[in-house]
Amino acid sequence: MNNKLNNSLSTYLSKNQDNTAKIQAWLVCEISSLLAVNPEEIDIREPLDSYGLDSAQTIIIASKAEKFLGCKLSLIHLWYYPTIQELSIRLSEELENSQSEIIQL
């Protein structure tokens, strides 16, 4: 029984990490495209505002993220989770746990 529980937990964590990695990769791609820089120049641990994104670019990313994730995204996420790493972890958790169309804090 304990082994079965460990396997289920391992599968859940792996799936969640896969979602996080996919979201991180997507965000890096979108941000590097908007800024016309190589994806390698984007550090997922740096605050998004350090890249000089303006409000219009932020709205574009949020709009595209909604399509990518298949649900509404609150712009407040970008303030509470200021790095790609933090944001993608939070969005992945929300996708795993959410039963609604709107991602809530």
C-alpha cells in the first residue's frame, strides 16, 4: 500500500514538474520574441520587470498565456510571482488544482 502511494505521489510530482517546465519554456520563448533577444538571454530567476517589459507587452503575454493555458489569467499573478520560475510554478499548481475557468490566487 505504501509503495502504491509513493508511486502515485511520484507520478503527480513528475506531471506537475513537466507542466512547470512547459510553462517556463513557453514564457521564455514569448518574452524573448517580444524583446527580440535570444532565449538564452532570459534568466528564469530574474524579475520580469528587469527586462523592461512595458504594460502593453505584459498584456500581450497575459493574453497569449490565456490561450496557451486554456483559462483566464489574472494580471496580478505577474506582480505576486515576479520571475518566470515563480510564475510558472504557481500557474502549474493552479492548473493541477483548478476546477474553474479563472485562475485565482
